[in-house]
Amino acid sequence: MPKKLENYTLEIAVKGSASKAFTALSQHVHLWWGATTNATSNVGDEFTVSFGDANWSFRVTDFVANAKITWECIGGNPDFNAEWIGDTLYWTIEQIGDTVKISLVQVGLTPDMNCYDICNAGWNFFITNSLQAFLETGVGNFNFTTPSM
């Protein structure tokens, strides 16, 4: 029987508010992930995240303040990043007392993709280190080291 391929999923919980987490995912991506072309505030908005010559472009397909935001990957360069085209990234935010739970499911990012190991390591770093640090201190951590392929 073929192995079931699971989509990338990660969840963190930090002290803070759903509003602050939502703002980090819609207005301040450049402060915890990578350089962006613009912030997003509506369904249909598009933005690009860049790391030097490498980039991904996204369109916002769902936008519910302080609760969820969904990005569809609509472009990627170089070819390695093009594997994400068509992937959907579901961010959900839940306030639980004085803690906010943030979850990401990237539908399409599965272990059979060429980029899976580096993308898995990258998301693990940028969410558990950089996004979490940004929410807790106001300063993201961009010191990600690319694992050898």
C-alpha cells in the first residue's frame, strides 16, 4: 500500500493576542519571514516574499480578522521554488486566555516534493523561532541556515 503523504503542519502557542498574531501574518511578514512587496488586508491582495534572487508570490484567498488568513502560491522563482505553485497555506489563529495559538497547514507541501526537507526545516525555523520571537519581543530572527540537500 502506498505511503500516505501528509501536508506540512505546524502549531505554536505564545503569550499574546490574536490581533497581534493576525497583524504579523498580514502586515508584518517582512519582520519575521522575508522581504515582501507589500502588506495584505483584503481577499485578492497579492504579495511576494523574497530571499535574494529566490521568491514566492501569493494571493490572499481568505481573510478573517484575528482568526484566519489563507494564501495561495501563484508564483515561484527559481524552479526549486516553483514546486509551491498551487499550494494553499492555511493560517489559523485562536485566542486561549492570554495565549494565542497559531497553526499553519500548507496543502501541497508533502514529503515527496524535492524541496520538502529544506522547506520543512525553513518553516520550522521561521515559525518556531522567528515568528515566535517577533510576537514575544517585536524582533524576528532571520538567522536560518539552509540544510545541505
